[in-house]
Amino acid sequence: MKLKNLYQKEIVPKMMKKFGFKNRLAVPKIEKVVINVGINKKKKDNDPKYVEKVVDLVSQITGQRPKLSRAQKSVAGFNIRQGEVVGVNAILRGEKKYSFLEKVYFIALPRTRDFRGIDPKSVDKGGNLSIGFDNQMAFPEINPEEVDKTFPLQMTITTSTQDRNESLELLRLLKTPFKVKKDK
């Protein structure tokens, strides 16, 4: 069952019953999924097309062209100049966020090395979940033979609630692969 249908048909009634929501629209939902990649200055200086490669790979992973983040001001300590590209990010909403989450939950995370589940402590007080990937090779769209440089990427799932418990329950019901506590 697709995550969007699962949310509408099963999760909303369960959340209404558990937390006492009177209206379906009051039930927490996933607002957006943000994918961020920082641009490594050393790699960028050695390869003039590094930023283009990162943009291309992120667009393959997300299905949409990412936005370039530029430095607002120069920082001598970090050797950054104003206007220089320091990151790439893509924001997924609507149908794309659900299809991307399915891909992450059921394909990419199980393919990562030594994956034993996401720590529930990764959900912050605002109800948002942050997940980091060491490299982009876990995603099925990436052909390892064509990639010469890997890069880490970070994903944040933003929910509409400010309550951590409601957010954790929503993510559990959406089949987020959290770590299971072992009883001793």
C-alpha cells in the first residue's frame, strides 16, 4: 500500500482515536522532505565540474532540480567568499514526498551498510526527523560505475506538529524503520 493511501485510510483514524483529535485536518502530517548536500571546498577546487555533478546526482535522487545555496558573506576562517556555492538543497512536497519516502524507507536505508534502524532520538522537540547518509550509493538511481566522487547527504522530514510524541507515532505508523529496543 502506498504511503499516501496508508496515511489517509489507516493512520488518520488511528491518530484521531489515540490523541483525541475531533477533526481529520487536525491530525499531524508530513509537510515536506528536505534533502541537503554541503559542497566540499577541496573537492570543488580540484574538480571544476564538481558542483554540476552534485546537482545532477541530487536531481537523479529526488526527481527535481535542486537549488544552489550561496554564501551570504565572506568568512576568512573558512576560506569562503561571498556568492560562492556552499550547498545544494531540494524540497519535496505533495506526491513526490511520499514516493521519495517509500524509496528511502524500503530501498535506500536497507541498502546502507550496517543499518539497524533509525534512532528515535533523531526526532527533535519540534517533531522533525533528520537522517544522514554517508554517501549517495544507497539510492537505486545512482550507477556506482559512473560516480567518481561520493558525498554525504542529509534528509529532514518536517511534520505539521510541534509535539514529539505525536510526530513519533505518525512516523511509526508510516513504517519509518526505527530501532527496536531489546528487552534484557
